[in-house]
Amino acid sequence: MTDDGQTEVPPNPDRVGWYRFSPAPGSSAGSSAVVGHVDAEGRGLGVLNGLTGVRRGDRVLVRREGGSTIPYEIVARRTVSKADLAESGAFRRDGPRC
């Protein structure tokens, strides 16, 4: 997190970070928010670039620090602009796991 409270995207395009005010990956409720690069100027494609082609029913593994993995099934995909992200519902802390 930056000094002004903004979420900090990991500088390494091969890594994602977890938004600490969202449920942790694998939680039973709410939406776990991870941040990372789709592409990084001068450094190539980021790990999240792989999500541009996912379809409903595809499976994605989130590898946690320490090596364990959390499987997710894609139920929907949408693109939200950075300006609209806070109001998009992506940061729900309750409700079904997303």
C-alpha cells in the first residue's frame, strides 16, 4: 500500500498482490481482489495477461505465498476502468465467494 492509502501494484509483472482489505484468496465469502500487470512498459506481458482469453467454465489457479494453490472457476469476465473500479462491486466483503 502506498503512503496515501492506494493499492500498490507489484513492480514485477510476473507477480500479483492481494488487496489486504478484501477477503484473502480462498475465503468462503466475498470477492478476493488481486492486483497486477496485464502488460508493463519496457518489461513485457504481465501474469494477468493470461486472463484476457478466459471463458466461463475455465479454471484458474492462484498460488499463494508458501506454494499452496486455490482453484477458481470462471463464472464471468468483465473489464472495468480504473475510474469505475471502486463502485464496480469488485471489493465486496460478503455474499457468495467470487
